[in-house]
Amino acid sequence: MQSRLRVQGNPVQPMLVTFPLGLFVSATVFDLSDVTGGPAFLGEVGYWTGVAALFAAAMTAIAGMVDLWDVPGDRTRRTAVAFNLVNATMAGLFLLTCLVRAHSPQRGASTAILITELVALAVGGVGVHLGARLMRQFDGRRRGEAGTFDALGGEAGTLGGGADPTVDGVRPRP
């Protein structure tokens, strides 16, 4: 299976998924600092970090939907659908916290918001597990069975195989 959205031969969605996940974790850390007695501005920083994470999650979801068209209808497709649904659930929980905070004047965090964010991060942990499983399934199809010489390359005598090389060995023109 090849992803439709690729940058230099690498699928885009696995690269994009790190941005919303990291921003959601950062937002939760800022909100934890706000709830435990840190400066009040940390709650607002947490809010705006969550908003940025929601935009990143939307871009990641679009890339995931484009890639979903090419996933064969077997166990890999079920894992890909579950991965996208879990990530959408995490983003939905953070969207809920952002909507609750949008109408308050300082956009600070509360204990209930922090608990909701921690639950969302736990859901995101399930998404990380599913994403790792998905990458193993894709690598297994692309590289052959791990532990054999087929995993090292395709044709004998070529580095990285002929069809999908990681590094292209091209001589510069003189």
C-alpha cells in the first residue's frame, strides 16, 4: 500500500500526527500548571495551545482520510479506521474543553477541564498504539517478513531494493 500523500517517498500522515499530539500534551501541561497554582497566564497559553492542536488535528485527519481510500479492506483497514476514530475522539474531547473555555474572560483551566484533557490524552495513547500497529502492518507488506533477508532489500545486489528505495544513489553531473 502506498500513501497518496507523500514527501520524498514518506507518507505524510505519520509525520503530521506528532504535531497535534505534542500540542495536546503541551496544553495539558500548561493547564496543570494553571490548576496547581501557577501564574494565571498559563491557563490562557494552554487554551491557545489547544486551539493550535485542533487545527493540526484537522490537517492530520484530512491526510488520514485521503490515505484511507488506498487501504485494502482487511485487518489493516479496520486498524486504520480505528486509528482515525480514536484520534478524532481525542480531538473532540479537546474541542469540548476549548469551547467551554472560549466564553470565559481569562480562559483559565479548571479541575474538570484538566480531567477531561487527561482522559483525552489516555485516548490518544490508544491512538499511538494503533498507529504503531498500523505502521508494522504496512512495513510487513512492503518489506517482506521481518527477520529474513527479504526485509533488507528487494533484488540481490541492490541497496534497499529497487522499487521503493529510502536513499537514491544518483551521481551528480560533471
